[in-house]
Amino acid sequence: MIIVKDLEKHFGKVDAVKGFSFRAEDGKVTGIVGHNGAGKTTTFRCLAGLLKPDSGTILVDEWDVAKARIEVQNRIGVLPDAKGLYPRLTAREHIRYFAKLYGLDDEEIEAREQILIERLGMSGFADRRTKGFSRGQRLKVALAQALVHNPQNIIFDEPTNGLDITGVHSVHELILELKDLGNCILISSHIISEISKLCDHIVIMAEGKDVMCGTAEELKEKSGHGNLETLFLQATAASNLKVVG
Amino acid sequence: MKTFESIKIIFWKESLDHLRDRRSLVLSFVFPLLAPLMVGLLLYFINTNNIQGSEDFEMDGPVAGAENAPALMTYLTEHGITLTPAPVVREFQESAVKSGALPFILVIPETAVGTNIYRLEIITDRASPKSMAAAATVMRHITIYNRMESMRMVEEAGFDPGIITPITVTESNVGKTLNTAFLFYNMIPSLLTFMIFMGAVYLTIDMSVGERERGSLESLLATPISRANLLLGKSVTALFFTSIIVFINLTAFYIALWWATSSVDNFTPPPSLLVFAQLFLFSVPLMIFAVALQMTIAFMTKSAKEAQIYLGLLPIVPLLPGLIMVFNPVEPTSAVSSIPIYGQLALFIDLISGKDTNWVGVFYSVVGTLSAAMIVFYLASRLFERERTVLGS
């Protein structure tokens, strides 16, 4: 479970995140939707222990990321926005490298490697160097890295960005499968249809803060006309007006 | 995770990655051969072309009209010049020297027959170092012969030979006999220091800013490994490859110098294998300092391109004092010895010169350089903790 409370993060004079709060439950998919620059990636970076929040609290399975970064990092798997790989290592070597960094022993590595290669359909290219991989293949390797230690909480930052229809479908299937296994899934996206399809709980983020939240149905009800996209545009526009005002 | 375990994991990955990078490998393993090859070939060139010159040097002396000055010919033969016949026709003489078939030709005219006072000619090619070096040697012998003859003639005429040479100088050398070869040996400390700072530059860039540029840094930093351990693992890899590069460099120097000087007696012999082993050992603290400095600079830069510019300039900094010290050696006092680069250069120069190892200097240089390396490494770890390192701007 992930609990974020009054998170604030500034870069010089820029307020990237200002008072953002949400809760992501186990066995549910929580989606954060927002414009580019709304603060989604900064929030995820704070969650992953890459950036230090200026104020606020982030709890992952009751561990405070500010006080127990290593404990938190052991409990989360992160698929960052930048899904860079090492071009001279094979897909299998990527999995093994991250498995070792997460402290898995040889037996566990063997088992997880087998499961992930099979589940993500990587058998055909597992022993090929990643240089020249397609976007879909790269994503699979990055996913395997993020899931290698079987984390309870999984963070996906723009997971389907740039993928073709088959790739998007595979990622959606995987997310729903992980949800069924009881994992806490947190995804960010600016694609409303994706969020609407996958998420049990949606948080609309604008200008670094949460402007609205609820299930897809609740949000549709709030909009009054059953269209999430319109609601999103209204919510973010209202926030913009408040900021300008 | 324990520090040693973390270092092992990162070292394994980075080494594998580096060993598969052909461009980086060429730079790592061919680059250290270049300076030894260059120095070796220069020495060999000096050797084979007799540029070195010496009174005891044995060489061929092509002479036309040798029978016209038998006394001079006897003197030259006694001083290592093997007289060989040369063309007598002017046109052939010039073409033989011009083509390089003969380094020079000594032409003794018939007017020299039966007299001590005559004019001879030496045909040379000033565009050829080989020709000029050989001609200079034979001219030196003729000048000495000339002085001896004039003194003999003055004495025969009943005068004091001191009229001709009022002052006679005798040199008593108490040091080693130095020559051109030694000048080349003295270049080793500077070139070695350059290699220490240049060796793993591209690897360091790839492991630091390169990691951010290819987008793999965020995934790496999201793992439960402390940044200090991550930095340590990367630094150990850089140190490992630097030490291999330095080892190759020194081995190549040893082989190249022995090869270039093995067939010549008048060259000062190159430093022994033991000296090269000591050079390697004494350079280890400097390698640690260099890696820490490279990491610090790499993490201060915004891009791999910027890192390449700054780290490319880094080896020039230690090269400058090194070059100055070739011509103006600094006495290795404890204060100088404890300064990184300077301390090692002073020790390296002592070793190359064949002096006894200054163990007090070694102690100060190790302590001074390792202390500086620790401070710089701490700075690198602080820079690695910065958010700018993750974000890149």
C-alpha cells in the first residue's frame, strides 16, 4: 500500500509538486492522470527514493521513504519514464544484474528469470544484446528489471508510451494480472481511456496537486455527462484558472 | 547489502559491458602502446642511423683517393672507420650520396701526395640526418688529427706546441655516462602520468553521465543499493582498467626500450625490470587519485560531451609539471613528495635515474596522495547524491 500525504517538491522557483495526496490500495490499480508537467514523474521519483521531498510524507507498506529508503526500494518495482538499457548486455543479463542488486540469491534469480522470460514472452530475444531492440522488446526488459524481486508495490510511469496496439494490450493484461495477485499498482498516464479501463481509483493531478479523485464511475457522475475526458479538461482548466488568479 | 557484495555486482556488470565495447577496448589496450612504440622507434632510428655519434663508434668511411693521404687513412682506421672504396667520377660521387647509397664521400685529391698541407673535400647530403651524423663523426676525427699534425709540425720547427693549443682540457666525469637514450628514458614519468589520467576516461564517462544519458540511471538508483556503494563499484572498475592500461604501458616501454638499445653498446642501458615493477607499484595511489578526480569531474558535468571535454584536458595538467621536471628536476623533500602527481613524478625520475629508492619520499607520497584521493572521492559521492545527477539539469 502506498500513502502520499501533502507532498511538496520544488526545483528552485518552480513548484513541481505542491500539496499532493493520494492513497493506493493493495489489489487495486490506482491511476494518476495529468497533463505533461503536472508533477506525475516528480511524484514517482520521490516515491522511488530518487528525489527527496521538501515536505510531506510517503509511506510504502508503512515504511517512510524519507527515513527508510532501502526498505521502501525493496518493496517497490519501478518502471520509469526513461526506460534506458545497456546496449551491450543481453536481456537475460539485465534481469540477472537487477536481481543481484535487489539481493536475490542464485536459486531465486534462476526461478524469477525463468518466470519473467516466459510471462513477458522474451524467450526469442532473451540472449540477444539489447542494442537494436524494438520499443516493445525494450519495455519488456525494463518490466522484467522492475518485477524481478517480486515487489508488492509496482509503479509504472507512462507504461504504454510509444507502444503499438499489441504492446499496449500486453501491458494492460500484465497490469490486471498483477492486480489479481494482490499487488498495489500505481500508474501514471495522460491517456484517459487507458486510465478509465485499468484503474479502480483515479487521481486527477494538475499544477502539482490532486484536483479530483474517485472511481471512474464516481468521476463520470461528478462530470454530469458521463465523459471523463471532458471532466479532466474541466478539472485541470479550473486548477489553471485558480493558479493564474 | 554488504559493501563488498555491491562492489562485486557492479564490477562484474561494468567490466562485462566495457569488454564488449570494441571502441573502448581499442582505446584502452592500443592507446598505451603508442608512446612506448614511438619512443622505441625514435631510439632505434637514432641507433641505426648513427645519429648518436661517438669517438668509439665503428662505421664505414667511403673514400675516393685514399692512397693520396696514407697517414690520415691509418689514423681513421685506428679510430673505428672502416675505409671503403668510393666512385672517383664526380657525377657518380654526387648521385651515390644523394640517393643515400653512401652516407658521405671523403675526396682526397692527388695534391695531397707527399705533403702535410692539403685541402680535402667531404660530399654530404644535408637533408639526410644519417649523412650528417656520419659526416660529423669523420670530421671530428679529422679535426683531432689536424691538431695533432699541426702540433707535431710546430714542434719539428723548434717551437713549443702550446702555441697552437694553449689550454688543454681533461674532463673527469663522476656520474653516469648520459647520452641521447637517457633523455628518452626521462620522458617515461611524464608519459606514464599522462596514461594514468587518460587510461579509463571513456569508461568513467560511460559509467557516470553515460548512464544518465542512456536513461538507465533511474532504474539503477531505484534499487536498494546505497549510492556510495554504487560509486565505489564503478570506481573499482575504473581503477582495475586503469591498472591494466598502466601495466600494458610499462611493459611496452620495457620491451620497446630494450629492443631499441640492445644492439648498441654506447647507449645507457634502459631501466631494469625491477625499476618498471617499482614504477607500477608507486603509481597505484596516483591511479586511485586519478579515478576519484575523473568521477568527480564526470558527475559535475551535464552531458557526456561536456565530460569528454573536461576529462580530455585532465591529463594535460599533470603532464606540464612532468615536462618541466624532465629538464629541471625537483628535489623530493617530504613536502613535495606528499603532493599528488609531484610526489610520484619525483619518485619516478629518481627510479629512472638509477638512484636508490627514497622510502621516506614513498611514504609521504602514498599518504599524501591517498588522503587527497579520499577527499576527492568524498566530493564525488556528494555530487552523486545531488538531485542534479538524477535529473541532469
